[in-house]
Amino acid sequence: MWLLSWIIIGLIMGAIARAVLPGRANGGWFVSLIIGIVGAIVGGFIGRNVFNANPNDHFFSLATWFWAFIGALIVLAVWGALSRKKT
């Protein structure tokens, strides 16, 4: 069940991360939503393993949404750096 909640949170956080970093990633909104899902899972992993937080406690927990947003920003920034065309 935790994976489904991270997917839902990731969709929302992907859209918010895209609004915060608008020019960072190529691929449009669909790619940003997928990046948000991956970022939410990465953020949960970082929060749980690096900072000893427990973002999987509750769907409406502030820590859950915070780590999902941080993870989405990280993955979006990395995707933007990797997908940028080299001239």
C-alpha cells in the first residue's frame, strides 16, 4: 500500500517540482509526473535511511510530503542536467 501512496504523492509533487524548476527538464508534463513518482520514492528512501525519518507513517504526514518534494526536486534537477543538449 505504501507504493500506491508514494505514486499518488509523486504525481502531485512532480507537478509542484515542475512549477518550482520550470526550465530544468525536457519532455513535458508527463515526464515530470513520472519524475515526481520516482522522486517521491527516492525522497522516502533518503528520509528513511539517511535522516532516520519515517515518512511512511501516514499519507497526510508533513514529513511524507516534505521528503517526496525533496526527492522530486533532486530527480528533476538530475534529469534536467542529463537531458540537456550539449552544444
